[in-house]
Amino acid sequence: MSTIRSVLNDSKDKDPRFKKDELKEAEGKLKVAFIEFYRKLHILKHYSYVNLLAFSKMLKKYEKVALRRAARSYMKTVDDSYIGSSDELGINLSNTNGAWN
């Protein structure tokens, strides 16, 4: 948005009107960019989930091999860490969805 404002502010001596086809083209490009951004956020959220699942499975395997109960305390540490507790992706997904709709 700031880039668009800077372009408009730089063109003060020019007539800031745009043709309908230029606006449609810009709107189409923005729509494609938003869709791609939203899709990439979903991929990143899935990647984060898979990483948490991998931690869980590795700890389960460790418990089985070492005959030692450790998964609960380690998973609590992982859940309390940024990777387990951050909701930034969910917020960004909601904001992106809300911005376009």
C-alpha cells in the first residue's frame, strides 16, 4: 500500500486518473498476488504443523528405544516455544482473507 501511495505522491504534477482497463489490470494482478500470498501462508502453516508432528514422533520413538518417559516434558518445552505457541500465521491468514473479502 505504501508503494502505491509513493507512486501517487510522486506523480503530483501529472493527472492521477487511470483508465478503466489499467485499473482492471492492476486489480487482477493484486488478486493473483493475494491468492499466491494466501496459498504460501497455508503451506507455511502446514510446514509448521508437520514440524511439531515430527517432534512428537521422534520423542515417541526415543521413549520406545530408551525405555524412558521424556516426551511429555520435551513436548511441553516445544509447545511453549515460539514454534509451538506463535499464532502469527493464523493472524496473517485471517488478515489476508479479510483484506480481500
